Amino acid sequence: MSRFLSTKHFGITPYEPGEQPGEKAYIKLNTNESPYPPSPQVLEAVAEEIGRLQLYPDPAYTRLRESLAAPFGLQAENVIAGNGSDEILHFAFLAFADEEKSLAFPRITYGFYPVFAGLYRLPYVQIPLRKDFGLEAKDYIGLGKTIVIANPNAPTGLALSLKEIEQILLSNPANVVIVDEAYVDFGTQSAACLIPRYDNLLVVQTFSKSRSLAGARLGFGLGHKQLIEDLNRIRCSVNPYNLSRMSVAAALAALRDQDYHARNCREIIQTRTYCAEVLAQMHFHLTKSQANFLFARSPQIGGEQLYSRLKQRGILVRHFAQAEISDFVRISVGTREQMQVFLHTVQDILEGGKE
Ligand SMILES: *Cc1c(COP(=O)(O)O)cnc(C)c1O
């Protein structure tokens, strides 16, 4: 810390991302990226865009917003795009929370929510999950706070039904409900269809998980026109050129190659089912994950130990120190081949095999 840092930042705890290894070639199952490269169409579109990098991008990125809106039956005015969905969440915390509109989110969820709240000193409550790690929708009914729900939730992979989301929206009409759908493409229904009926709903999605573009940093928010205007008020006060030309080109091309996206999602879901079965045979306890990761605990080995044994053998998974979930590891679903290596390695570790 330098002697120049504003005292108001002394107390903040920054977000701790999963490891991004440098040289060593790990099988990387720790940050829920797609194991598949971007569509060939993305490579082409980005290569072409490079020749235009001397020009600023369109700060309204109208074409991108139209392409994002169309599949949901929405208009460009219902869409804001961001440098990763983290940026959209950042804008939303700034726009829709303060001393009066305090925040509520689950106690176990995406670790960035308390970080944003901490940075801006926004009051928040963390609502415990049920014992089975499910989210209790009742706890959010008529809460009168700005609610943030990852659906499916991370790192549990469990989701609320559309009906439960709707009850939360309906019973909190004076507050924004942010539904973070980073994992929606792996088998759950988006709440975006509720947008025409609820002006307090903000749905946030990303290209990082299902669309193989974590490195491009591309996320978006969907909501009522006025909600999006509020977010743009923040965006244009922070960084109106928040997307690079290359990211916009990559996103447009990814949206055009719908078949590639659908195929990869199907493949991930199949591999997830297969791995869950094999882990269950090895006596792991798993949540019924609807995301591109598994959340699993072995009665034979602690979470941290399993994480480090796997790391020694070149496989990265994620372990969280939080007491309620410290027995678990979160395993991103990779390719079939990667997962076979993973499962064999786990088996070997459990059997006490040496390196
Ligand atoms: C990965 C993730 C994000 C962030 O995604 P980016 O678009 O890469 O910023 C947001 N929310 C949840 C729940 C996530 O898991």
C-alpha cells in the first residue's frame, strides 16, 4: 500500500480469481471456462476486425445489442453489453443499491457480490442456503431489498424454477432483482421471458462459460428499457467504450454460429452426467448441478487435500475455504478426454496411489 491510497479503501478485500497457471500445462478444471476453442467463425471475424483497430468502437454497439435481444424477443433498448458480466454486475450494484436499498444475496454464492458491496460500502445481508445447498425461495419473498441471485447458483450448481423467480419479482416490486445467469445454457430456463411483465428484473448473462469467450470479456444485461438506461448512465460515466472492437466482432460471430454453441452445450451436459455417475460410484456426494461444473465431496478425503493432490498431478480444480463448503471441490466439466484423466487420477488418489 502506498501512502497515497485513500483511507476509504483501507478495508476492502479484492476478489480472488481462480488460478490462471502460467507455463505449466495443467488440465484446467478450475474456472468454468469452456474446454472448446471459439467457433472458427470467431477467429475469422476477429482477424478481419484487427485492420480497423485505429478506430474507436461504436459506443452504443447497436448491432450487437440487436443480435443479443432477438433470441429473447426483446429490442436493442432492452440490452446493455459489458466487459464481462462482472462489469454489468458492477454497474448494477452502483445503480440499484445504497443505504436505503440494501442488498441481499445467498451466503454461499458468487464471491464477487460481497466484493462489489464492500468497495462501495453498500449494506448487505447474506441469506443462508438450506442444508442441501438449495436456495430457499421463501427467504426472498417480500424482502424489500435489492436481490442478487445466481441461477444456477455457484458453486453449488442448483437452480430455482422460473416460477420461484417470478414470485420473488412479484413480491419485491420496489426493488431490482438481479438474476445472474452465467450458467443458464447448461440446462435451465432463462428468466428473460419475464422482462416484459416485470420492470424490476435484470437478467445478466455471459459469453465466458458456454460460448468459449472468457478471454474476450463479454457479458450482457437484459431488462426493462428504463433499467437499461440507468445502467448506461453509469456505464457512460465510467467507460463508454467498454467493449473492444475485437470483443464485439467475436461476440457477433459467436452468436451467428448457433449450431456450434448448441453442440458444445449438449456435449458438456452429457459429460457432466457421465462424470457425476462415475464420482457417485466412487462414493462422492454431489449436488445435482445444472451448470458446467460439479460440486462434490468425498467421505474419504477433504476438499483441500483433494485439490492439492490433484494439483500435484497436473489437474486444477477449485477449492473454497469457506467453512460450510470446505469439504467440497468444484470441478469444471472439460472435454470427455480431460474428464477421463481426471476420474482416473481421483480413483488413484483414493486408492492411495503414489505419483
Ligand atoms: C463466471 C461468472 C461470472 C463472471 O463472468 P464474466 O462474464 O467472465 O465476467 C458472473 N457470475 C457468475 C455466477 C459466474 O460464475
